[in-house]
Amino acid sequence: MTGCNRQDPSLAPVDATIVTEPPPALRDLGRSDERHVFWGDLHIHTSYSFDAYTLGVRALPDDAYAFAKGETIQHALGYPIRSSRPLDFAAVTDHAEFLGSARLNGTANPEENSDLPAVMNTGSPLRITWNYLLTTMTKMRNTEVRTETFSSDDDSAARSAWEDTVGAARRHNQPGRFTTFVAYEWTSMPDDENLHRNIIYRNEEVPDLPFSSLDSDNPEDLWRALDLQRRVGMEMISIPHNGNVSNGRMYDEVGFDGTKLDPAYAALRMRNEPLSEVFQVKGASETHPAISPEDEFANFEIFDQLLGASLRQSEPRGSYVRDALRRGLEMSAAHGFNPYQFGFIGSSDSHNASSSVEEDNYHGKLPMIDGTSGLRIGETLLLPSAQNRALRWGAAGLAGVWATENTRDALYEAMLRKETYATSGPRITVRFFGSRQYTPELLEDPARIRKAYADGVPMGGMIENGSGSPRFLVTALKDPEGANLDRIQIIKGWVDATGKSREAIFDVAGSGGRMQAGDAPPLAPVGNTVNVETATYENTIGTPSLQALWVDPIYRPDEEAFYYARVIEIPTPRWSTYDAAAWNVEAPQPSSIQERAITSAIWVPALKEEG
């Protein structure tokens, strides 16, 4: 029902008491030689972002960190939100472009600060629409109209907001218990093509103001600016996101200006971008059915419509990380350099000062577009062009980082070495190692993790040249509060004798005895226990844990390759199914999804003939 005024169940009166003390679930892990998995979100927006403020957000960085630590904060539409579990680390990444200016204008023009909960309940006309936001984003790219978009006092607003962003990270950082990173988002979008990056600083040695796309919308200029910051003692990484809506430009075969890539470009990019974000609210960027037609799990949370006012479809090639890793192998084989040897990470891109990654506890991305269940599924007032997008957004994702302790230094070093992985929201624990030395006995060895490190490399590493096929140890444990596991897969990409890249997906472990000895056929579907009407499921299928020691059956020593692990859950209700159940209406499709984790890759170089 479009534009109706039915009361939204999510706006029912609730106890909005704000919890200020951290919950006991926060882990306090001191220094250890053993590496632990830490969970975080490095992509959170507050009201200092122009789009968040314009669409109703009033929360600040302090609120974002309070939410990440497990406290209750108030959603822009007036109801309390709280995660079921706290995170271990987080970063506020407000847009550098017009940082804090929309909030400053809103304070100066209080008539723009309507009572949002009241507006949503009565169905009154909203002053600010999705189309207005898209128009504002277009203005950002036009120098002549930038001064008309927000206050002329932009620099003052940006400095104040940046100081508060840095201060909030300082106030909430608790080494060994909860880690914060000073960060921001660089938001380049030429011709509506998404080239956004999050800049994550190692510590509080940061510039006076962020380098924004108003300074330059060329990623290469951003990287050069970050290189200059390194020369004066700052340390940071840049994490691209939403390649899925870049129209093929995020992982292109040419540079920003259309020139051919070269070794200098590869070095510049890899020095700055060791990771890419692959799961978040605005879709998955792992792969696309058009790129991976043989991958039965490729059609997961696909969002491929450009973000600007044009609403064009995004070109898949050059927009997804698997395709990028394959393209990198082709460049390595043909030219001797690889600009796409990066690891994987997930984060939310929530604009509610929160991490909206739980399907059964989803509160949307932007309040006035999808801040209630009724808005999301079209049962209450809709903004023009918004509901279709909101329905396609997903509750995702999280970053898993293997580090020795929960501190800035340890987590940052883990990100540099790419010992990271992405999940679509659940906290699935995954370890992935590669070696030429592993033997089958390793699976049953109580010290297998220590030996896996000693005799091989973890996710993000490279197996050294040597004799024998590469062998991979992968272990997975279900989210303790989530669904059982369906299977583990290993995805391989390689370059054949013609110089073209290829890919293959191998099922290496499966629940319910579906794996046969020897060369098993593709696994049959695990089944589906989801009750769509009640938005429930049962853990009567699948298994809590899986592991495998796998040897590549098609390995050729003269072919360079990458391998990464993908862990798939059994089907569970999508957030839209929970919303439909709350309204007692038919659930949109897909009504169930198979959540997942994907690890950073392990690379195997081609063996060169001597002489």
C-alpha cells in the first residue's frame, strides 16, 4: 500500500531509557601470542554527514560509539535501538564533503527540524525528500553551485565536526576492551559512479581537516595526499566500498583519467588500499551472476543500480571483488604487476549512528527512507523513489579481524597483513590457512592452529614457491546465537595458458553427510526450515561446525592463482520477512537468505622455469 497512513508497529510506545553503562558482554582480552577474532564496523555515519542529517539523523559520534559498545541510543524516529551484542571495535566515517555543514544549517534553520516521529505517524507531507537528497549530491559535483548547497561557513563547521569526531574516538577508546579509530569517508561519485573510500587512521595523528572529493574526485589524488600525510608521521589505510555500484570503475583496467595502469599505479594503490569492503547495507560486492554464472550462490543481496538521480544499471565487470582479483592475476601474468591483491572486510554503512546488521533487529539505513518496518515494506508513507531502494538494501555487514589483542596497533597490523574477513552480519568464526606442507593428520591435531601458522600462511598471505600442490586448512564455527552452517566452499581464480583468468567453486565440507569420499558432486541444497508467516526457522538442519583439509585437484605449477573460503549458513528469514510478519502481510521475495562469511584470499605464485 503506497502512501497510506496505517500505524507503524515499530513506532508503538516504548521505554526509551538510555543505558549509559557498558554491558558485561564486552570482552576484556589482554595481550596474547594467540590471535583472537574481533568483531567491528568501520563504516558508521552520524548527523555530521550531509545525507544523514538531511534525512533525519541527529545522533553524534558519541552516540555511535555508545551503540557499538552495547548501549541503547535513540533512533531518529523516536524509538530506542540496541544491538543484541556489543562490538569489539568501530569507526565513525562521516562524509568529508560539507562535514557538519548540514547540521549547522539545520541548527540555524530550526523549521527544518520537524518532529519526525509525529510526521511518520500522521502521514503529513515531508519537507525533505529522497529526490532532494539526490539533487544535493549532484550539486556536490558542481563547483558553481556548491556554495548554494550548504552554509558559507563550511570550513568552520567541518573543523568543529572533525574535532568532535577525533575527540569521540579518544573518549571511547579502551585498549583491551573496546577500540575506536579516527576515520572519515571520501565520497567521490563522478557521473553517479561510486568511488567512495573510508580512510582509517591508526591513531590520533591526523590532519587538521580530511582530504575530500571536493579537493579532488580522483582516487589517485587521494592516495597521493595520504602518502604526503605518511611523510609527516601519520598512518592510515583507505578502504573502498560499494564497487557494486561503480559502473565498472572501482576495479577498472584503466586509471581515473583513462590511461593504462602501470607498476607505479599498482604500488600506489596497494600501498594505500590493502582491503576492500564486500558486504554492507547497499548490497554485496563479492560477485554477480553475470560474472559468475556457474556460482549458485552468486545472486546474494545484489544491488546494481547507480546511487545518483539517473538510476542507471551498474556495469558488473570491474565492480566486484572476485572479478578484481581475477583481473589482477591477468595483469600480473601479462605485465608483471598487480593492483588488486587486496583482502576482504565487511561493515554496515549505517547512517543511524549504529550498525543495523541483524535481520531480526533491523532499523534501516536512513530514517526518512527506511527507518520503520512500514516504510521499508511500503505499508506507510513513502518518499518518492525510495521504497524500492530500501527493500533492496540489506542488513549487513561486519568485519572479522584476527589479532593478538583488542588495541589500535594490533587490529591495524592485522588489517595491513589482510588477516581479515567479511560476513553479511552473523558472527561466524572462520580460519583459513594455506601451505604445501599440511598433512591430513593436521585436522585432528589439538595444536593444529599453532602448526598451521608455523608451517603455512593465514588468510591474506602468499604461499611460497616449492614443490607439491597447495593445501588449505579451513575451519568454521556457527554464530553462537545464530543459524547452523550449510557448507564451506573454496573459490579459486587462476590465469590459464592464454593469459585469461578463470574461476571455480569447490564444496570442501558440508553438513548432513552430503560430502562423499573422493571427488564429490556438487552438494544438494541443505533444505529450508523458514516459516515465512511467522518469520522463524529451526536449527534442525545444518551443523554447528565444519572443517576441511583440501588439496587443489586442478593445480598447475605454472599458473598463478588465488583461493578464498566462503562459509554458507542454512536459510534464515530476511529482515523484510520479519517486517512483513509484524504487519501480517505477504513477505517480499526473497523471503529467506543464506548468510555467509568470505575470507581474504591466499595467493599462490606461478613457478617460473629456471634458465
